[in-house]
Amino acid sequence: MKNIWKQTLLSVLALGGVLTGCREDEELNLPGYPENPVGITIAGTEGNASEVVVKATYEAQTGTLLFDGDLTRTYVFSLSTPSPEDAVFRIEPIIENIPEELVSISETELRIPAGDISASVTVGLVDDDRSFMDGVYDAQNYTLGVRLAGAEGSKLVLAQSEAKLCVEKEAYTMVASAVGEDGSRTALFERSCLDGEIVTEDPISYEYKIVLDKPALNDLTFTLQSTGTPEDYKSSEHFSAEKVTIAAGELESEPVTWSAEDDFLEGNDDPASYSIALTAVLDSEDSSVVFSEEEGTCQITITKTFDRLKFQNDLDPSWVEFDTSNWTTIPASIGNQIFDNSNQSFTTETTVVIDMQETKTIAGFRVVGYSGWSFYLPTVYSISISNDGETWASQGQLTSDESPTDVHYVGLVREVEARYVRFEAIEGWSCYLAEFNIYGKN
């Protein structure tokens, strides 16, 4: 560093002497001479501040270090009043945790001409080179600024000796979370139980992966795990892989499939609900990796019910509508209003019995309110079957708000044989039943 940076402040001589050695807490004793305070501020800052903080944070997804302000700054040396003669300042840069060869200062001697009140110097990085921060993943502070090393001029009083910029760089932290391959973090598996046996055919299976909010600094291996599965039924669940790895520079692991068998739900006639959390744990100790408290798990819910009915998104392509030409209804006044393929004709009866005249194997139903609106159907309704019109077996109750569509497509979890079908409103202010179609299978 140049010798001029090492000079100390000199004493101010009367009528044009030199001021040195003044600290901010010292008072210059020049009886009989008016004083001219010297201040240093940073251009472009609110309130002409002498210190400014720049935050350096790592961008999500890319891991790029971003700064919320410029590192090159102009520092203004100001007099309280114009000086009758030139004021000369010797300046040295303030450098902390930055290689000196990367710091540029526009000049180390600054002159305020007689009659003026300010002059400035610029301090920054050579070619804005911030590479010295590369590979520094812990939190770190860096400082750039100017310090007054000496001053010459008439009647000067040092009000401030330095101004600086502090870069506060955060630590590189990777937040891990679990996410389903479809982007979800929850899944519901409803299992229907009939006579002690699970009859739902869709498998209990969920595909998920571990993702980071920033690229991995090195290979990260995670062991997959679940919580919430009853201890006696741990053998009923399986992972397609025991571990997954996020390679250095990548954001996510390969997907893994968690699955469970139905046997742990069988054996009794009690409704049940299980909540299972799928997550992972990091195999190594790495303080730069933390699991998200809110998104660190995928929540799986498995319910065991005894309703034989379930809403569907659309008409099952395997269903076949029965011929209704000789069917009758109770009350008889309904006639074919609910079989005429029109949503403009309807019945307001809250209990409707359909006699198909012969036993048929039933797979599902289509329930339509007036004008095709679910609003005109009961809030809750039930569907029952019978072979003689006297002894009825309820297939379950349905809540209209749970249907994914205005037209209700209702499937049976297992086909049933019956001659009579009964629709019955349970709750709701209205019942404008326009269509009630019954289907078998190909």
C-alpha cells in the first residue's frame, strides 16, 4: 500500500495550517479561528448516509448470488462553508475480506478548490469482479469504503473520518422438500370394504421425489421413510428404492414409488382412517441442507368405508344404459319423465322407486337435476336396491357438493344384482330430479 495511505493527520496551523490526528470524539482547539467541518457521505443514499448495507442472497432454482445494490460507490467529501484556499485530502481505501488487487480507487489525493465545498472519489471492484465470493458458502461480510488519512487546508475540523459500504452475504442454504411427481403433496385413497374384504381395485400407490430450492453443492443421498403407518402393518408398505440421490448441480432426485397393500385394512368391519407422511432424511451431516417445515413431507390419507357408491368424473366407457321401455315407477305419475333424456322435464318427488321388471346386474347411475344443475338435486340422497320391492339394501349416501361435476356419475364399487332401485332425498330444500339412468357393463 502506498506510503501516503499511512500518513497521519497533521495539526492545523493558524491561517492555512494542517489539521491531523482528529478523531470523531475529539474537539479541535483553535481559539479565535472559525471552524470548517469536513464530512464524508455516499452519493445517492437516502439522507446522505456515510454507511450503506448491500444484501447478497442466493437466487432460488439457479443458486446465483444476487445483490440488492451496487458495490461501486462515489464518496463525497464536503466542507460546511467554502474555503478561502484549496483543501487537500489524502485518502486510503477501506478493504475487508476482499483481495486488495481487485479494489480500484479513482484517486488517493482529493482537492477541493478554494471557493468550492465538495469533491468526490469513487471506490469499487476492478471490472466489477466478484469472483472472490465464489466458493464461499458460509455467511460472510465484505467492506469497501474510504478513510481520511490526512488533510491540509484552512480552519478544517474533522467531523467524520470514514464512509463505507458493507456487503452482508447470506450462507448458501438448500431447503429440501418432498413433492409428488404430479406436483401434489397430498393424496387420498378411499377403500371400500364389503363383507370384510376390500373391493376397491385401484392400487394404493404414490410417486414422489426430493427437491431442493437451489442446486446441490455436492452429491446428496437421502434415505426414504414414512411415519404414521401402524407398526403392525409396516410390512404392508413398500418403497421402490431405499435411497435417492440428488447429484451435484441438480435440483431433484429421481422419483420413487411408495405403495401399500390392502390387507392391513381387512379383518374387521370398523371404519378407519390412516394419515401417513412420506419424507426422507439426509444420510450425511450437512448444515447447509434443511428440510422445509411446511413442505418437507407428502401427506397420504387412507380411509376405509362401507359405502358402495362413489362419484366419478365422467361416464364410465364400459357402462351400457339399459332399455327403459317397459319400466315402471312409484309413484306411477312420474311416468318416463326421468328416462326421456331431457333435463327440462322433472319430478319433485323425494322418493322414487324404479321397477326394471327383471333382475339386472347394475354397475352405476347417472343422476341429473333440472337443466343439468346439481343445485336442483338434494344436498344428500341415498340409493338402495331390492329384489322384491320390500326388503331394501342401502348402497350408501351421496353428498351433492362432493360431486366433481353438475351431472352426477355414480359408480358402484362392486356390481350388484337387483330388480328395484330406490332414489331417496335425505337433506336439502329442493328435489327437481330430471334424469335417473341405470347402467350395466359390457
